[in-house]
Amino acid sequence: MPSPSAQSYGSPSSSSVLLRKRLSWLLLCLVLLAAIVLASLLLGAKPIALTVVLDSLFGSGAHPDAIIVRQGRLPRTVLGLLAGAALGISGALIQALTRNPLADPGILGVNAGASFAVIVGISFFAVGSPAGYLGFAFTGALLTTILVYLVGSYGSARLEPMRFVLAGVAISAVMMGLSSGLTLINPWVFDKARFWSAGSLDIRDLGLALQVAPAIVVGCILAVLLGRPLNILGMGEEMAAALGSRPRRVHVVAVLAITLLCGASTAVAGPIGFVGLMIPHIARWMVGTDQRWILPFSLLLAPILLLSSDILGRLLVAGELRVSIVTAFIGAPVLIWLARRGTLAGGGR
């Protein structure tokens, strides 16, 4: 697949064909996402008829199964859409920012920082509900991002992506070690933290998903707006500066978006891996290397994966298999397949 700059100067006919192919993929993703959302409301340990689901959402909701739809499946479906979008687009953003095809939302330490803050809240402030995790997770994500930024930029006149990666990996390791230490020395903390740390969409409270929705929406908007600057930045910081771009501002806005996205999704759903790593590669395989298309497609594809994994977890095991476990089982074979096709090396379709 040619680079974004090469695509811009291609013949009108080839550009038209490429645009039609991308729009076809976009339509397919939208249809598939709508089908997965509907399936998430219909399927589970107890299948519910479509008429009952519609009546529960838009009608009187007098059917006995209405409570399952409203308090069980609707909140987890909305959270799957929000958390999936956050994980997918933040993964694409991090890979573009660091120019590392193996980067994901955990590589800058944001998820580890949010998790550590939640463990601190449980250990020292007796926080025990998802609503109580929100403030701690956001605070941890923000402070960790600032720390990674300061360490990564210390002693350097310009912002170098690899320095951020190394700083993020180191700080993430420290945070994870401290989190493990706090949970192991206190059985009560371990018992409280193990349910949240497994990663799940089963929140049973639509209000929790709506609380983090503004942060995720703002983060997604910032990420999508960075599509063109990231294309320019991919040619090198010197070239980007010569073309009128401001690399430092792009980095700052990108880090802000990552903080909002990762902090919000981790606060409610817990740490969920593999989605942010795998989805950008699939988007790149579908639409090429133009970040203006990769970012929106990552936003659409990640909820499809996350909700599909959640549905499988409900159907395969009677007591429900956590979504983070299912995404790992799905993600590993797909990532191997992508590697065999040469996608991880930066190739297109």
C-alpha cells in the first residue's frame, strides 16, 4: 500500500478506486457494528426476543425480562461501544505517535498508572465501587502521563517518541510492581481488586458508562483531528517543521487524548489488553497507511471486537468468561495471521 503522500499524488482514477474501496469497508463496518450491538442486547445466558428488547428500550418494559435488558445488557453494550472506541483509537494514536507497530495503550504506562491509583484508593481510602474508581483512575492516568512526559523529554531539545516509549515501559513496570505489592500484603485489597483488574463490561449501571462518555468523546475527537498532523509527522520532525507543522503541539495533544481515552476506559472496565494493539493493524490492512482513515476505522473496529468477545464470554461459559480473557484468545491468532501477511512490518493490504 502506498504512503499517504504517494496516494495524494496518484492518478484521479486510482484515487477514486481507493476512495470507493474505503467507503465500502466503512459501510461494512457500520453494518457489522449495528449487528453486534443488536446481538449484545439479544444474546446471553438467556436469549431474549427482539420484540422484548425493543419494548424494554422504547416501550412500557412490562415484560419480566425487561430488567435484564435495562440493567444488564444495555449498560454493558454502551460501555463496550465507549471502551472499545477508546482502546482502539488510542492504540492507533500511540502507534502513529511512537512509530512503533507493537505499541498499545499500556506502553506509555497510562493503564498501569490508572490501575495503581485504583489500588491506592482501595488500600487507603476503602474505595469499593466502580463509581469510586473513576476519580482515582483519572488522577493516576493524568499523573503518570505527566511523569512519562517529563522523563521522556528531560535533557532533550525535541520530543523523541522512543524516549517516551522507554520512559513509559519503565514507569509501567514500577507501577505494576507497587500495585502487586499492595494487593499481596492485604487480602481484603486483593479480594476487592481482583474483580476490577480482570477487565469486564458487566457494570450493571448505565450511569457509570455515561460518566466517562464525555472524556472518551473528547479524546476521540482530538485523536481524529490529529490524522493529518500525524501523517506529516511520520515523515520526520524536521520535515514536519519545514512543512509548517508543530511537532511539540502534536505530541502534547496526542498525550492528552491518550490520557482521556485510557483513563476513562480503565476506570470503568478495568485493564483490557490486546484491543489497542491489534485493531490498528486491521484498520491499516483495510484502508492503507493514511492516519485520517486509520483512526476513524480503529474507532469502529474496536467496539466490534470488544462486544463480540463479550458475547462469546457470555455464551461459552455459564458464569461468564471475562472479556479481557476472550480478547486475548481472539487477538493472539489474529496478530499471528497479520504478522505472517507482513502487516506488522508496515505493509498494507
